[in-house]
Amino acid sequence: MENTQNRQTATELLSKLAEAHGASGREGAVRRVFREELGSADTDRMGNIYFEKRGGAPHPRIMLSGHMDEVGFVVQTITSSGLIKFLPVGGWWSHTLLAHRVRILTRSGAEILGVIGAKPPHFLTDSEREKLIRIDDMFIDVGATSGEDVRDRFGIRLGDGIVPESPFTPMHNPDFLLCKAFDNRVGMALTIHALKLLRGLEHPNTVVGVGTVQEEFGVRGAQTVGATVEPDVAIVLEGTPADDFPGIPEDERQGAVGRGVQIRVQDPSAILDPAFVSHAVGAAESEGIPHQVAVRRSGATDARAIQLHNRGVPTIVLGVPARYIHTHNSIIRMDDYLSALRLIMVLLRNLDTETCNGFGRMSD
């Protein structure tokens, strides 16, 4: 019954969060879901949001954090003919964009549907056909007749945020879920879900659930979050890039869909606290939680900034593998989400002062 309830809660949270409009710097819709699910919550001047759950002691303070934003775009120019030029916000590969639908969020709160276009293949020269079309050469068509039409009738202005149009969809195997923005609405769903499960449970610490802004634009929210939370340790939750597809040797796969929560050791942005990583791996092993340990060649998370706060914050990164992140459609598996949730709850219920005092000695 408990697993069934967690699956239902996870599906509801993931659907609301993944479909929400939340390009970097424009995370308002995700903040609203956070408040709706948890009640009163505080924000800082960057837009980060916080919810504190006091347990049996004020310390250690455990920060449970996911970033609210997704890769998206911003309106850069409105042409006289009514087409919209745009800039990427976060990492995009232009090959994935053409002919896909997008939603433009206007200042009034309306969402305008459009499609990404470029010069049709019929009009390309032989040399142009061999080249990757640049984002600078693309445009968004919203069905307007002129620039004035875009501004006056559609209400679109320079700087308006744009995200993919991609509905949340359980696949033929309903354990597989398809949508945009699992990087990182998965982390947000886990943060909210864990805080809900903590209600009525004993835990020897204080847990602060956090949604950060602008991770995809240089981990900017994470650079201020420590000053508000003052965490003793931090658990960063992510939708991590899956690597179980042709071109990646089987022996090098550390983010395979279906193999459980990913416990990250290192990536180019952060060396995670070794003692905390070992503690998490040991907890997963002792509880029989499917997991995979990863040393990443690329990528970055909010851990880069969080671990540097004040005199240092012992930090780990837990991830749910997601195929095709930073595109219009990514895929996760529910079992991986539930493995991550189980590990999070084990950690939160057992991270006491003595345990946390054993972290943060990276050279010992």
C-alpha cells in the first residue's frame, strides 16, 4: 500500500512540476506548485524558496535541494513580419529544436503556442544541407501577421520566457514517463515528496527543503542559498543524464535507466564529500536500495556553489537517470525515482549530530 501511495504521489507531483513553465529566471509557476504542496514557504531576493521541517533537534540542519529551472529560451527580437528570434537559456544542441512546439509566457501570464522553424530544406544549397543549422538562423512562428500583431494581440515582449511544449505522458510501459524538464523537476518532486513523508515521522535533525533558481544559467541561485539556510550538510537532488544507449560501452554506464538512484562521487564542478558519499552508499547497500555510483566526465550541479558556503558544507548529489535531457522529451523510470526517495528518507531519518560530525574531513 505504501509503495502504491508513493507511486501515485510521485506521478501527481511529476506531472504538475514537469509541465510547469519554468525557464531559468522565470520559475514562478514551479514556486507556486511548491507552495501549494507544502503550505507557507519563504523566498529570498533571488527567488529561491524554502520550507523548514523541525525534527528532534535544531542541528544538524540538512538542506534537501533541487533546482526549479529548466533549459529554455528567451524572446530576443520580434521581426516586422511577425516571426520571433530567440536566445537559448541553458545548454541546447540546435539539432534537437527544429519543428518542435514551444510555449511563450507573456507578462500577463498567458501562454502562447508557437513552432520553431528555419529555411525549408527545399531552399537550402548543397553546402547548407551539410551544416548544422544555428539557433541564430531559427525563428518561432506563433501565427502572427506582423510585429505589431505579436506585441498588441499576442502580448509578447522582448525578454519573455520560452519552454518546450511537451505534455506529461506515461508510456506503453507505465513505469516509463515522458515529458520535458525532468532536469530538474525530478529533484523538485523528490524534495516535496520527502518533506510530505517527514510529517509525523521522527528525525534527529532539522530538514530544510529548497528550490533554487537559475541552475542552468550558472548555478546562480545556489550561490545565495547557503546564507539563508546555513546548512550543516546538503543533499542535492538531480535529474541526471542517462548513459544507457548505443555509443556508450556497457562497462562505462553509470547512469542507466532502471538501475536505481545514482550516487555521484565527482563531476567537473565538484568533488563530493567522500565520507558523506560512503555513508550514502553504505545506507543503500544495507537497505537493499538499487543504486549506481558515478564519476562523471561532464556536467555540473548546484553542489558546486553549495559546498563552498561559509567554511564548507559536506554535500552529496543523488540523481534519477533521465534520457535525452535538455531536449523537448526526456524519459525517466518510476522505479529509479522510488529508489531515490527510499534512500533520501533513510538518510533524513538517521543523520544526527554524531554522524554529520564525521563528514567534511576530505583529506583525512
